[in-house]
Amino acid sequence: MISKKILRRLKIKKRIRARVRGTASVPRLSVFRSNTAIYAQLIDDDRGVTLASASSREFNSKRSINVAISREVGKRIAERALQQGIERIVFDRNGYLYHGNVKSLAEGAREAGLKF
């Protein structure tokens, strides 16, 4: 049985994805947050491929995340996007509230040069 909290996030996610769509020139930055890690992917929805990805697992051997690590993941995904010539993206918070780790990841990506 799925908890009410997860059902709420899935409903929000569905509303967001109805409006947000990534292309090759302006991909979608999708964020997934678990209890132990945070992941980011740049996705071209037209072709259905992941263009770049980054995660807190690349930085951190311990099993938890914080806003500093999330900011570094944002910077890492921005560096990888800029290497591919991608400057503009659309942000998909994936149903999570825009605060804490999700906000920190977005701010890190903006600091490193992505525009959204």
C-alpha cells in the first residue's frame, strides 16, 4: 500500500510533467531525492534519452545528504551540461517541495552557469 505522502507527491509530479517537457536544446533537469542520496538527470524527452547525470554518490561515501552536497551535485550537473553546449534547461522538481536539498541543487546549477 502506498502512503498518502507518496500519493500526494505523485499527483504533484503528474501536474508538473503535464507542463514541463525537455528537448535536445533545452533539456529537462529532473531531480530525485531519496533518504540517502540526491540524483539529477538532464533528459531529452523527444528522444527519451538521458544527456547527463550526477549524484551525491559521486562525492560522498557516508549514507546521508545535506544542502552543501546537494549544491555540489547541482554544480556538477551544470558543468556536464555546459561541456555539451547546453546553457538553458527546464527544472523538474519531480513533485518535491522547492526547499532544502532540491532548492540547493537548483541554486548550485544556477551558480555554475545554467539558466532556468
